Amino acid sequence: MKHKYLLLAFLFALVACGNANGSKPSVDTLPPPPPDDSLSRDIGMMLLVGFRGTDIDTADNSDIVSALRDYHVGSVILFDYDCPSGRRGRNIQDPIQVQRLCSQLRQLNPSLLIGIDQEGGKVSRLATRYGFPAIPSAEYCAGKGDDTITLYAQLTAQTLSLLGINLNFAPVADVNVNPACPVIGKIQRSFSADPDRVAHCCSLWIDAQNAFGVVSCLKHFPGHGSAKGDTHLGLVDVTATWKSLELKPYRALSQKAPMIMTAHVVNRQLDPSGLPASLSPAITSYLRDTLAYDGVIVTDDLAMGAIIKEYSFETAVRMAVIAGADLLCLSNNGTSGYDPLMTSRDIGATYYHP
């Protein structure tokens, strides 16, 4: 089978150029690698992909090398845990290795965004087991005061900068509406149940990362803190539990946050059609028009259960682009197996490194 990234490039070309009959391209009849033109580069810049390997020279990195060199992919995301194999060390072994890997990746694309989820607490890809400093959870930091937030935000940003990682999918702007939410409140990812406090803490975190040249990404718009379920596992509807106060951190930081991640939650208060926020033109328009946000909008991983169990890959990609996403997250890190195009089917609890 020819290089599978062609399928994604072809899908984007269909969105950009139109496809009257809606037919799907055949992988076996795809054209050769796209020419080095503005369209192919624009397509590549919309992709955030995950890959296996701790060194760019290893055999299992041929796909990411081609993605960056031939298909102009503009962003990658690093993980420590490889869900398909159930093993640690997917991209992260120790500080020296990560620094070397980032340098190798940037040689292929000097303007590459190298991203990671380094929130602190349960979501810390750069864990102490690999020799990195311990970063407490958002809830802990907020409870100790502004100085503690700033201290750990600076430590996080400095660590990322020294490694060559220039994008952190943090801070979390979700309000702790439901302390039992399995992926937010229960694991202390929210700064507070007070939206003004959340906005203030996020602002401090953004300031610290800005000082070290690390791009911040608020998540998960329009709010995941009231959810009763886990979008890694399947569709989650927050219509009955979501409160408008969950928008306050985004409203307060709309002119400051360089990037915002959309959630896969269904929120009929904002989109009566019931589309997940990441695929919803109505919710994207609310962020753009009502909140006057003009930064980058990135989807949560399009291979999570909430998406892959409801839509085909082709449909999800098309809908995300039409909804207005600037960057599509494809982690390639699901329990069902590794695929250089898109593998994640059901990340579930393993996402948090049990």
C-alpha cells in the first residue's frame, strides 16, 4: 500500500477543490507525492500527527520522516505511553534522548511545532520516571496560590524549552463543575470550580510559557468540566449539565490564548443539531464571532471514541475542516493498533498511564 498520508492529503484536496459525487479515493490509485506547492503546504500545516520512535534514525520512523519531508506536516505530538503495544517509551526515554529527537525532527522541518500534553499531575508525559521534574496537578497548584502556579508553570516552560518542545497542550480551562467528571475533576485537571479563578490561573500559566517561547493551548472548548463521561471512550452529551459559566475563561482569554482545543462533547445549548463541538460549525462560529477569538483552533484527537465510533475517518476529517478547525489532531496512539495515517480507536483509561 502506498504511503497512507496521501489519503489525508487527498481528502483535504477534495475539501478544498470540491467533490460533487462524494466518492472516496482509492488508496491504491492515489497520485504520487504532492508537488511542492502552496496547496500541499497548506494541507500539511493543518496536520498534527503522532508517531512511534525515540530516534529519527530508527526503522519505525520512516513514516514521520516522509510526512515531514514530503507532505509538509507542520506539527507533531509526543507521547510516553504507546497504547497499541501497552508499552512505555513511545517517544520519551530521558531528557537527553528527547532533546536529540526534537533536534532531529526540526532538521526535517525547521518551523515544526513539537507538542506535548504536560499539564502536571496525572497528565504529565515528561514524568519523573524518565528523569523530569515533578509537576503537581492544576488543582493542587491553584490551592497553594499564585506563586505556586507561577513556579510550576515556569518550571514546565523552561523544561520544554530546553528540550526543544515549543507547544504545550495546557493549561486546562475547564471549570470544575462536576468533581466526579472522570477526565477532569476526578483527576484534578481543573484549577477551580470558580471560572474567574480558572481564567486567572490560566493567564499566569500562559505568561510563564510565553516567557520561554512555548505556545499555550487552552482546552477543552466549550467546556468539559460538567461531563459525566469520557470522550476517549465514546460520545458524551453535556447538554443537561453544562453551564454558561464554563465559557468565562475563554471569554476572558480570547485575546490572549494563541490556541484553543475543541472538545468532542455534544452541547445542544450551543448547537441544537447535536454535533460534537470539534465537528460543529455552530460552536466554532460561537468561538470566532461571539467570543471574538482569532487564534488557532485545534481539534481534540479525531481518533477518540467519541468520533471514531460515530463517523468514518473520511467524514470526520471533512466535517472538522468544514467546521473551521485550523489544526487536526491525529495521535496515532490507540489501543487497536498502530497506523501511520490514523490509528487511535479507543484510548480510554490508558491515556493517563495507569
